[in-house]
Amino acid sequence: MEQFILFLHPMFAIFGVITTVWVFVEILNISENNLKRINIASFSTTIFMIFTWITSGYWYIVYYASDKALILKGPWAFAHSLIMESKEHIFFIILILSLFLPIISIKNNLLNNKKARSLVLVLASLIIFSSLMLEIAGAIISFAVRMSLNNMVVVP
Amino acid sequence: MTILTETKSELDKNTIGFGLASIIVIIFNTILTILKELYSPILTLMKSISVLGVKHHWLVHGLVVVILFFILGWYFSKKEITTINDTFISKAIIWVTILCSLGIIIFFLIEFLK
């Protein structure tokens, strides 16, 4: 169960990144035909990021304590003290940007409003870049747990 | 073929309201992150608050940030804000996101190196 929960949150985050890329591409090719798709894609980004928040929060609160203890005793202690601490708080910035994204697409006529389109592109770029950075941070944390396990001395 | 006609349309007032809220809440998130690490009574208070039977500072932190975003967004959307132009929101969100993310990383780097 722990592994499944651990797997869920980066999966939802990647789905959020994919729908944000979808928003970005639709904005670059905007016409009357894809306005509805932009709203669906931007709203999907919000939903996936909320799912990421819930699943990562559940894993962090319920299961992370044992991994944290392992990491802090291992050779990559910075993976908790620096990477995880930064990751868990930078995530809230992505969450806020994801909550703001559909408000722009729904409340503005994107077809005729260049500034609204620019704002959507800015937000999408920030969400995509920051999310990918946090995915890399997650990989470093997972690797730090493995490093700690490899360094454990097994007493027969 | 659709021809795009650019008008001088401004951003919708909800967009400006929630845009301002985003900027303020992202800064608030960074300040709260640093404050709760440096001033233990805040961390203790956040740990003591129960959300759905769970007491954890990260849970409280996230809920405070999201609730504040909606309250400020709703408040600013009701106001007639004329002093904020469209490009300010875009530029401010870019800079605030970059600087606040870097601020959090640098803060934890300093804490780690102590």
C-alpha cells in the first residue's frame, strides 16, 4: 500500500504537467474551436494538482517519517534537510498557480484578449518548469533512501 | 479560417483579483515557511491544530495558503482596482515565483549548512 501511495502523487503531478502542456499548445493555436478544450485542460490541471496535494500529503504524513530517519542517517542527508524541505513548501506555489489557471481561461475571452493569453502562457510555463523540478527532487529523495539502505550494516 | 481580432480588452476583474491574491499568497507562503522554522511557537501552534483528526504543520500550512488565496481573490475581485495594469500581473507572478522558490531553497541550504 505504501509503495502504491508513493507512486500515486508523482503520477498525478505528471498528469497535471501534461494537461498544462495541453493548455500551452492550445493557446498557441487558439481559435473558436479550441476555447472549450482550453477550459477543460486548465480545469484538469487544477484537479490533478489537488489530487497530487492529497496523495502526497497522505504519504508524507503517514509514511515519510521512516524514510526521513533513514535519509538523515545515510550519506545523502541533504535529500531531506534541503531537497524535501524545499520541495514540500515550493509545491504550494505550484498549487496556487494551478488554482489560478482556470480562472483566467474561464473568465476572459482568450480569443480576443492577448494579455490574458500571455498570462496563461506565463502560468503554464511556471507550472511545467516548477513541477518538473519537483519531480527531479522526488527522484533524489527516493535515491537517498536507497543510498541509506545500501550503507546499512547488516548484523547476522 | 478564423481571423483573430485584437481588441484593447483588459483582464477580467476576477483575473486581476485572483492574480493579486496569487502574488500575495506566494510571498506569504515563503514568509510562513521561514518563520515557522525560525520561530518555534508558530510551528508548535501549527502542529497543535487538528484537521480531520490529523495534527500536522504541513497540512495546516497548505490549508491556510489555499483558504487565504480564495479569500483574498474574492476580496480583490469585488474591488475596482485601476492602478494595476495587465503586464504587472504577469511580470509580478514570474518574479515572485522565481524569487520565492529560490528564497525557500536558499533558506533551507543555510539551515543545512549551519
